[in-house]
Amino acid sequence: IAESQAGIGPMCFTRTCARSSEVAECVSIEAEIRRRQELDFSREGPYPLFTSTKHTPYVTIGEDLVTIVVGQGAATNGSVGAVHPMVDGGPESIHYIEVVYAVDEDGTVLGMKRLSPTDAAPAMMTFKRPADGTVITPYLYCNLHGWHQGVPVTVESPAVGCSVAECVPGWDASTGLMVQDGSGTCPALVAEYIRRQSQLFGTTEPIDGTLEVNYKHAPFLFVNGTTATVVVGQGALPGVADGLIHPMDGEKEVPHFIEAIYVENQDGEVVALRELSLLEASPATFVFAIPEGTTSLTPYEFCNQHGLYRGAAVAIAESQAGIGPMCFTRTCARSSEVAECVSIEAEIRRRQELDFSREGPYPLFTSTKHTPYVTIGEDLVTIVVGQGAATNGSVGAVHPMVDGGPESIHYIEVVYAVDEDGTVLGMKRLSPTDAAPAMMTFKRPADGTVITPYLYCNLHGWHQGVPVTVESPAVGCSVAECVPGWDASTGLMVQDG
């Protein structure tokens, strides 16, 4: 090159890209990822879910866009897990995410982004939100550690109807996050079962499920390879034809069902927990992978009417432990079954009668800390618990969410709302480890709908909030039709102060 031919300062033209919407290009890139995975890692497909949460892509669905971030630390804003690095060092140290992409239920690419080592961490991409009902499965390719899959997430708009926890072992479809024991939710829920056992029977000790008289309620654990299964009732065991099986009668007027199954290891640590749906068929069942370092597993179950039962401990060989320690808890896919909401409300009614000798919720403002307050927005309805939450701390208290032991655990279990016909508009079950204030949102119903909010506190029972009517701003006269005790425009009690 002659001196006269050099026109600009030193630079590197790299990744100087025009956008392409050619599906064929995406298909070719995925084929190349598959080829490299087979060549470099001797695998025909991506690594299983959560092989490494640092290498897991997580989906968040917004109003208009879908965002994928890499690493559990990125998905939880640093509260749990690590963010995958983007290291642009030399050949010995370079480590980065090369590609992030997502496909739908038919395998069609919804979005794909190729990244550079110099891009900032966390690796991420966005694409236009697809239609409701689309199942988004995210993937990535790391230059050092290959092809990884994330949790499939279904695109759903907030709906008028019931949306509760129908639990599936392993992951939370609403967030795409694996819930690990570090969250503290597993031991907190166990503490609540022990507290209720003490309330029901005056002792914190579980009932002995190894006694024949208790076989209908007994949790039985058996092992297949690196997987353990717990079933409730001797008749649910393989090869047992004439044993009793505990019912799952969640749809009866007085529900009778297994609320939860959990398992402790040889050190008394909760290594797996599952809350069951009231609509599940019997036998109540929980399948989970056995954590590393496990030498013994002891199953437990909590029956809504008859309390906590402990089954026989089962020895675990070293070869049967398959994954790192974790606790699968409230690992939930969403359900829109109105029958489930009706069953949950029936269970709330049963507990209110049993624990507080009341046939319905407490009267309005029995405790403003336990009162649910409604705010109606342009598209969504929000319910918050506690007058302090409704007034941003200017008046009253916020109900706490305390995840202590059996003596101190105190939290809102359920928040929900019904219309003037008693039809559930929205329902949310909460965990002791959820942040205060307890809250939920659901899609705004039609004008004229009367929304009445409710909650259930684990210690203080069933409480009702102020009914609020959905109204659009109108041209005309809008004046105060006064009712002693509360302000219909805000749903707040007007106090003497």
C-alpha cells in the first residue's frame, strides 16, 4: 500500500452489520451451534435446564417487548446467583456469550442476537412481544461452555379470572427462575406447617406415618436412579393393590387435600418441597432429583384437615445423588381454573371457622394493617395490603411478611378479589419470603364492576377490604355520596387525624 492510499487512522472494521430478517440465516446459525456442540462437547443438543444457572438465559415478558438476560444474577438483580461474564482477554482468557436467541413452540426463531466479547455483561437481547399463547424458549451459546437452554415461558396477558400456583417441580414459569434453597422459602413454609400442627394438635411433632393405622396419610418415598418420588397413601406405591390412598377432594364444599409434600436430608435440611394444586388428582405425588451429598431422605406431607405426617427415612447410595443442593418450592405454572379459586376460598372459609370461630371474614377495618386496598389504573387493578401501603407510609402500617420459625412466622397467604356476583377476578398465593407489602395485580374489568378485595393472614385470618366500583372518568357531575368510615374515591378509611 502506497502512503497516498492510506486515508484514515488505525481501526478494525468488525461486526459492521446490516439487519437481516432472513429466517434462513437464523436456521443456519442454529445449525452451526448444533455442529459445534457435537464437536466440542460430544452432545447432540443443549445442556439440560439449570446445568449452570450462570449459563441459563431467563425470559421477562413486558408490555411490548421480550427481554432475555444471561445468568440468574442478571435475572434477580444480583440477589441470587451469578451474572455470566463478558471477558475480552487473550486466547487463554476470552470468555463470552456468542449468541442469544429464542424460538416458539414450533421451533421458529422469534429473535436472535450475536454478541461481541467487548459487549457489557449481562449478555442480553430484546425482541417484539409475540401473540398471547406463544411459548418462548430461550437459548444461548457460550464460547467456552457451549449450548444452553432456558425455561420455556408462555406469553399471557393479565386476565380476568383465577391465576394461582399450580406447582410443577423444577422452575417457576411466571419468572423463568429456579427457586433455590437460598431464597429461604422452603424452611419458611415448613415453619408454617409446624406452627399449624401446634395450633391443631398442641404439639410441633409430626404424626408417625410408619404406623399402619396412619398409612392413608403416610408419605412414602422410593428411588429410581437419581430421582426420588414421594406418594401419599400406601396404596399409591407401585405393586400395592389394596392399600389406602389419600384423596384430593379440593372441589368439595369442605375441601380435604394434601397441601404440600417436602423432604429433609440426613441433616434435617429441606432439600425439596412442593405445594400441590387443589385440583390435582390423587395420589398426591412429588418427583425430584436427589441432591449431591445426600445419604438419607425423609418425606413429610401436610394435610389441610389432619396436619403434618412423617414417613420412613430412606437410605441413599452415593451413586444415586444427581444434582447440586436445591429446594424446588412454589415452582409454579399459572392456572386459570376458576374451580381452583373457588376451592381455595372454600378452604379459607373452613380455616376461618376452625381457627377463629367465624363464618365469614372480619368486618371492614377490624385492622387497617390487615385490610386490602384497591387501586384502579388504566389497564390494571392493584391490591396492596395495609393502610401504610395504600398511603405510601403517610398513614397506618404495612402488614409484614416475616419468614421466621414456627413461633414468629407471620405473612399474607392469599390476596384475591371478587365481583358483585362473587366471581373471582384475580387471586394470588404468596410466600413468607415475598417482600412487603403483599400485593397483586390483574386486568381491569369492565366499567360498572364492583371489586371487593380479600386476604388471608396465616395468624389473623380472613379480612375484607372496601368494595370499589370500576368507573371511567366521565363528563358530568361527580360528587361525594358519603358513607361513614371510608372514602370511595380511594378506598381508604378516613381517620380522625
